[in-house]
Amino acid sequence: MIELLAPAGDLERLKIALLYGADAVYIGGVDYSLRANAKNFNLEDIKNACIYAHNLNKRVYVTVNIVPHNSDLDGLEEYLKNLDSVKVDGIIVSDVYIMKLWKKLNLQMELHVSTQASTLNYHTALFYKSLGAKRIVLAREASREDIKIIKDKTKLDLEAFIHGAMCTSFSGRCVMSNFATKRDSNRGGCSQVCRYSFSIDNNEDAFEMMPKDLNMVPYIEDMINIGINSFKVEGRMRSIYYIATVINVYRNIIDKIVNKTITKEYTKYCLDILNRCANRDSTPQFYNDLPSCDEQYYLGRNEISNQDFLALVLDYDAEKKIATIEERNYFKTGDVVEIMAFDKEAKEFIIPTLYDEDGNILEVARHPKQIIKMPCETPLKRDYIIRLKVFDIHDYL
Amino acid sequence: MKNKFLVSINKLEDIDIYKKVGITTFVFALKNYSIGYENSFSIEEINSIDANKYCLINRLLTSKEIDDLIKLLPSINVNGFIIEDIGLIDSIKKLNKEVYLFINHFNCNYASINEWLNYVDSVFISNELTFDEIKDIAKYVKKPVIVHVFGYNQLMYSRRYLLTNYYKHYNLPYKNSVVIKDKAGSIKMHLIEDEHGTISLSNKIFNGKRLLNLNNILYFYLNTSYIPITIVLDFLNGKDIENSDEGLLDIPTIFKLGGHDD
């Protein structure tokens, strides 16, 4: 089984993730999840998410991965029962009490061990297997060799992060946020102190300890070969544009690997798309070696916000050949852009004459969220994305 | 009371000094398998000590490392082991040694600790809890537990070489131990690196003397790393400690920001 697993901070992101190729999504409930500032899902939302995903034959996992304090224990049992009753496919857990509770309640949903548990060896994985775990989300520090041994010795489903932000610390083994800002990192309040800039030893030199993002594009095929089952993208608080782009890229890569049509040129194109989308550099981090200074960020980093996301397609009138789109960033008639589709490769497109909802011609689209109509011979679908054309795949072939 | 203290050792010659003030039980960080301690010790050094002693293994281990370590465990002559990686529990139990679980930052409630107590002999309570939370844990756990009362709080454990990478990037002379401060000056901490990664420690010594009155405590733990023995003795003698605070004993951490719905 090869699964592309996407983050989803709310129902809109969930739908985009599934549409653009994720086989499963992971979401957080309003409580007990590690991204307290994501919008997150109440039980009704989770139920709807499961119905939506299951209709597409896809899966929903819910993070229950806080490290609970005494006051967090009340309500946990009922919460787990509720998740099970709305047909959540699995819960992602780091705490032993929640694992045992899952077992005691004899719930149908799967138990997945969170990356917060920092599983690096097969003895630890076997311990969790004895508690009923179906899947281990590996420590981000796990190397290729570590992963291979754990797979060989445990036969567990293994999930690994392939893209997105990294912690400086072992996940869960950091309370800098607690002490520096009084926000509990292991209950979803991490204030990302590791991304601050510091002085070092009382001089003015700036010290930083933040890692670059993770990007496993060059190693996906190898990861499939050594037994990774689920390929996880980080970022429940990311935008729909980010989610659509990243999931779309990895979907295409995985499919091309499976179909044996992947090429180095296509991989390079994908890397450029991903690096542009994230605004930050990304590297493979721990897979083949320990991170060096090249995997860290220091002052002067290139983190430029881009305005590539131009518009979202809301509707297409096939009879009149008119597309209705929602503006996100500035563009104008004559711009050469790209249509990013969830069911085919991105395609170049020249912005035609634009009209507002009253039929007035627009010189430019400059108001985010403005509804715009435009003639379009190429049939579009709802949730296609119009983006700035930065890379041309033909240049790579 | 002094026999309830569990004291980490920085130098072997300190043991006799501690014994003179009534301390009977010591912790030795195991060389190559521990991180964040001022000193670590070989098996031969640990075996040479005549006292109640526990071997600390607080690194997260790869499969190769843990397999290598399991072969060494029978040769370590101690009362028990203090471990971070739960992959070691079974192997240590087979040796009929005590196991104390010290998963940094993870033992934050009595229910989870009670589950772990089905597998191990005792558990270290996490060091970022309030006094009331710790008190309740001690009250509701089914076996006596271990609580930090003294030492720098470990704030972060990274597998990355944060100092090596920094000095290499800027082509500056390497230091393995530094103090960093944020620009506003409100956050200050120590960073210490060795061949296994980097840890950060609080700027102030945690002084948890208030916790000494708790019941159902197996040991009160003193992590003496990077602290002169004279200051440790001052704590043991009930004296005031400079550059110390009570950590988060009176400061509940929050995890949701009021008013935000996104």
C-alpha cells in the first residue's frame, strides 16, 4: 500500500487535498491536537470529513497527539468513542494512556503512533505494536537504515514525513516554548522559539538554529522500495494553494514511479515547483546523513513571499464557455499563466478579457476574493487553480 | 530524608563528599548513551563505585545502537537503569534490574504514569508542570514516583549539530557550549553540543525545594550537571541558591490563544 497523506486544517483544505491527489488526510479535533491555532474540526466537521472522504474511497486520520496534563484527561474517553462512531479511520497518538484507552474501548479505528513519540528503533516499534498500533509515524530523525531495519523487524505500516517544516528538536522533546513564552509546545501551543534570532555569548553575532524544510522528492522511489507505506506532508495551517501544489506534485511523482515513467528532468521540474511554493529552501535532512550547515537557515535566508496564486476556479459554463473565478493576487489580460488541474498536468493559459459580475470589463484583477468572469475555450473545473507561470515543463525535457 | 535524594554525579571524587552529608544513591550517565550531562562514565567506572547507583541512558537510540547497548547491559553493575527510550524496557526487565522511566516532557499526568508503572518500577515526573499538577500526580499514582527538585531544566534535545553547523557556516572557531539570548533579552539559555547532538538548558537553576514535602515520592532528583558541588551542597543544606527560580511551578502554560478562531 502506498498512501499520500495530506494535512487539512479545515474542511476546505481537506477537500482540496483529496481533490488534488491525497489518498488520506490527517486533521485535528478542536481538542487534543497539536495545532491549537489551526481552525480544526468539531465532531460534526469530522463526521462530514469522513463522509466526504469515504465517498471518494479515501481515509481520514485524527491527531490526538497532545501530551495531556491531569486536566486534559476528562472527556478523552468520550472523545475517542465519538471519533470511532463517526467512522474515523485512525487516530494518531503519542501518549500511552490514550493508547491504552483506545485498546480498552475496543475501538474500530486504527491506532497510529505519532512522530511525537520519536520512534527510531525496532524495539520501541515492537512495544507499540504490542499495544495494538497498526502504524508508526517515524521520528523525523530516522535515517534510511533505521527505517529499513524497523520495517524488516516489525512489518508494521510505516509513515514518514516527506515534505514541510521541521522541528529543530526531536519532536516532543522540546519545551523551549513553555519556558520562554509560557505556551505549551506539547499541547499545541508551540511558539517556535527555535525560529527566533539570538545573540551568542554576549556578542552581536546572530545565532540561529532553524532547519530548512524537508523535501524528499529525490528519495520517494527509494522510500517506496524500503517499505514506507504512507508519505506524509506537513502543514495543517498551510493555504489551499500550498496544499494543492504540494499534493499535486507528489501525486504525480508517486504515480510516475509506480508507472515507471519518472524521469530526472521531471523530478527537477517538481523540485522547482515545490521550492517556489514553500517560499523556503527544502532538503532531505536526515535520510542519508545528519544535517550539516547546508540544512540549516542562517541570517540572510531567502524567504520571499510570492503572489503566484492568482485565482480559484469556481464554475465553468460549458455551453457559454465562460469561467467564473475568484481572484487572489494581481493579474491582467494578456498575462501568461498556468492552469493547475487536479486531473491533468498544468497547462499554459493566456488571460483573456476579464469581466466583473456586472459585465464590466476589468483592466486588471486587483481585488482579492473578487468574482471575475472570463471567456475560456478550454473547459475548466471547479477548484482548478490559476497560478503565475514561473517554470515551463518543456524547458526541462 | 537524605536517603530520598537521587544525585547525578559529575566527578567520581564528588561521591565521597556527598556520602559525608548523607547522600546514598547516585546517578551515572553512561558514556555514549547519554546526552546533556556534564560528564558521562564508562562501565568500568560505574562498576567501581560502591553505593546505590543507577545508570542513566537518556538518548533516543537507533536499532543498531540499542542492539549494541543490550549486549552491554548485563555487564553494568547497578541497582537499575534510568531510561528515555522505551525500547529498552524489556531487555532491562529480563536482567531483574529496576527500570525508572524518564521520558523528558512526556510524563505530565497521573493516568499516563500509571500506565507506564505497569511496565517499569518508577517514573520521573516531567519538569514543566505546576506544583499543583505535580502534587496531584504524586497523589494519584499507584507507585512512588521521582520528581526533579534541583538543576538546570533541559529544554530541548536535538539530533542536530547546532553549534558545529553554526561555526562552520560563519567560519568561526568552534565552541561546544554557549549562552544564547533573544534580541529582546527575555529569553536566555545554554546550548551544549556533543557527538550525539545538542541540548538546551534553562538559564536559571530550578530550585524545587517546595516539592520536598510531597508524599509518594521514591526519589527527589538532583541533576547537578554544570553546577559546582558547593551550590549543590547549599541546596542539600537548605540554603538559598543564587541564580535559581521555581521554573513553572506557579506558571501554568497555555496552549490555546483566547479570541482566535483560526
